[in-house]
Amino acid sequence: MEIGFLGLGIMGKAMAVNLLRHGFKVTVWNRTLSKCEELAAEGASIEETPAAVIKKCKYTIAMLSDPSAALSVVFDKDGVLEVICDGKGYIDMSTVDPDTSLKISEAIEHKGGYFLEAPVSGSKKPAEDGQLVILAAGKKELYEEIIPAFDVLGKKSFYLGQVGNGAKMKLVVNMIMGSMMNAFSEGLCLADRSGLSCQTLLDVLDLGGIANPMFKMKGPTMLQSSYSPAFPLKHQQKDMRLALALGDENAVSMPVAAAANEAFKKARSLGLGDLDFSAVYEAVKVAEGSASATK
Ligand SMILES: NC(=O)C1=CN([C@@H]2O[C@H](COP(=O)(O)OP(=O)(O)OC[C@H]3O[C@@H](n4cnc5c(N)ncnc54)[C@H](OP(=O)(O)O)[C@@H]3O)[C@@H](O)[C@H]2O)C=CC1
Ligand SMILES: O=CC(=O)O
């Protein structure tokens, strides 16, 4: 199967490499074209525009930062829409809001193409290991045709029905994750300020009913103020913002998520947006008056 791949950031690169290593032919494009070279070393072909990728491949996956990037790659000059046509499938795996997905879906289907949104749960390591959880919605036929690729990229794929449902599910999951990360950061601060060992707190948490892979993986690096980005904080804040907008539309009060969003915004204002989202711990420490140097 030949697959086009647009967007070679942290996630897109890992996913495209996985496809190549499992025998897929992959043609890549990235806004910063130089990033394609690492993929060429793995056997990928390179095209210079999204349109050229679509023209070449029956199926194209996109993994882009946010709604404005997702829209730009489709609607701007040399974009997807210029060439998408009957029989071509476009699968957007970026985390965006339902309206963005719907806008892209309608434009592509108007030109005769098929559209699937398929945001993923799981970060850099699950992407490298092919262990993502795929939240697909849209054209069912395209979902069935692209399953061999999803089976390489993920450990489980869900088909959630109409376009928008994948985006909504992803935003709900990440709203919970962002809120948990804030509660965790406050807990670490409280333990520290009240004279407890944070390492002992991690050990206690890991043995109890609220043990989870995120605390286990991020806790030790947070204690070292080490925030090499797996999931960039600016993207987590984007997801909180989009989840809060979904809450607005549905009249769901989310004071915990709103407070967590404020902490992520604060972290961005401290220049931490490109670090891992666990760097919100530094913003929480600043708010509690026990800041360490931000790294
Ligand atoms: N990292 C993670 O753990 C996870 C991320 N996600 C979601 O996946 C998506 C990608 O995340 P991630 O790989 O971490 O992000 P990165 O920031 O590492 O990569 C973003 C990608 O989007 C491209 N891009 C940004 N703006 C534009 C634009 N205007 N036009 C064209 N391309 C653009 C970048 O190109 P360039 O190289 O030129 O900057 C890059 O390829 C996001 O929606 C994120 O929320 C979902 C699950 C986990
Ligand atoms: O979107 C981020 C993730 O870890 O999932």
C-alpha cells in the first residue's frame, strides 16, 4: 500500500517511520522540507507540496499541529484541495476541533474524495512503538481500507461514526489528561512544601488505586525538572482550549479544566510552550512561590 504523509513533527515522523519499517511505500511532505531527509534515509520519497503528495498517493495521512495548520494544508495554495478527486482518501490524524474536521471533510467530499478524521491517544513512545489508540470517524469505507496502516500505527482503533466524533473523543480524553497533570503537579508541590519526599509520594501513588502510566512515566523526570518534549505543552493548552469550547457549546461547566487551562497558559507565558506538557509543574511551582529555575 502506498501512503502519503503530511507533517513530520514528533508524532508524524515516528508514525511515518513505522509505516516504512512495516513495508509500506511512503511519500512525505513537511512545511520545513529539510525534515523530510531523515525519512528519505528510511526509504521514503519526498514531494515538495501537499498537492504533489495527494496526486501521487491513493491514501494520504496528515499529522499537523493544530486547526490552523490542518486548514492551511488543505485550503492554501498547492494544498490538498487543489488535486483531491474521486477515489482518493484523506485521513487527518491531527488533534483539532469538530468544526475544523467538518470543514475539511465537506470540502474534500465536494471534490469527490473520502475523508476520515483519526486523532490519536498516546504520545511519542507509543507512536514509535505502534501502540497508539486511534479515534476514527467519517467515511466507513475509508476506515476499512486504511485498517492495515492503522494496525501498524496503533494497538486499537475505534470507529466512532460521523465526522466530529473522533475530535470530540480526543478532546475529552486530553481535557482529563491535562486536568490530571495539574492535580499531580499541585500534589508534588504540596508534598514538597509540607516537608515530604516527592519520590516517596510517587512510590505511594504507584501502589494505589490512582496509579497510572502518566504519573509513573512523567513523575521522575518532573522531579529532575527535565522536560524534553514528547507532547509539547503548547499542544496540550490548545487541546484544553478546544475542549473548553466544546464545553461551552454543550453548556457543560468545567471549572477543573478551566483552572488547568489557566496553568498551561501561565506556563506558555513563562516560555515553556515547546517543552513537554509536564513542565506545567514549573508554572504551578511559580504560583505556589516555590519556583525552581525554568529549563
Ligand atoms: N506529541 C504528542 O504526544 C501527541 C500529539 N498529538 C497531536 O498530534 C499533532 C502533531 O503533534 P506533534 O507531532 O507533537 O507536533 P509538532 O509540533 O512536533 O509537529 C507539528 C507539525 O505540524 C507542522 N505545521 C505546523 N504549522 C503548520 C502550518 N501552518 N502549515 C503546515 N504545517 C504546519 C509542523 O511543520 P514544521 O516542521 O515545518 O514546523 C510539524 O510537521 C497535534 O495536533 C498534537 O496535538 C496527539 C497525540 C500525542
Ligand atoms: O495528545 C497527547 C497524548 O498523549 O495522547
